[in-house]
Amino acid sequence: MAGKFYGNNFEFKFIGPTSLRFKTSEEVIEYNRPHLLVRNIMTNNPFVELTGELRFKNEKLKIKAEVVFKGEGTAFTGNIY
């Protein structure tokens, strides 16, 4: 994870995929996390904004999903394939 502070905002960038393994089914779900922005830290009105792509992948079941966060509020789109 990498982070930057911009005076009134803080940005977290998660580097690389994360894996989640289920012991009972031997399934592995791999996912990439979107960027996380914490805005208005100094003004007593902070809020969290997600930007970028959130991707899930299960190789055993051949399932993929993608959610794209647009920022500037809570707008997002998604696909499952």
C-alpha cells in the first residue's frame, strides 16, 4: 500500500492483488482493490471516495466480476462475466 497526503486529502493506493482461500472448497478468490481517497480531513467534514477498478476472479469456477468507481460521489458501473 502506498499513501500520499495532499494537505486536506489523503490517498491510499493498494498495490498488487489480494487472495482469499477457502479451506473447505479449496477455492481461491483473487481481487484488486480500488484507490481510496479521504477528503476534507481538516474541515471536520471528512468523507471517503473510491476511484478505479475493483476486480474479482475465481479460477476454479471461471468467474470474473468488475466494478468501476468513477469518483465524484458514489457513481459506479459493473460487469460480471
